[in-house]
Amino acid sequence: MGSLTTTCHSKIKPFTQNGKNKMANEQKQAINISLILNIIIKNAFQQFTLNKVIS
């Protein structure tokens, strides 16, 4: 009985660890995308206001 539970645990543990790492990576990607979008929007807005001032 004891050997059965240990093999089961050893199979589950790496799986959950991979799941955590995958979630962390997905969160990092989401943060990076939002940062990039933020920069693009800021630049576009600055360009827009600059064009307004020039014209």
C-alpha cells in the first residue's frame, strides 16, 4: 500500500510543478504584451498630439 502511494505522488508532483511554471510563463507573457501595447498607445497618442500642435 505504501509503495503505491509513493509512486502516485512522484507522478503528480512534477506535473503540478510544470503547471505552476506554465502559469507563471503565461502571466509574464501577458504582462509583456500589455507593456508593449501601453508603449504603442502612448507613442501613437504623442504622435497624434504632436501632429495637432504642428497643424
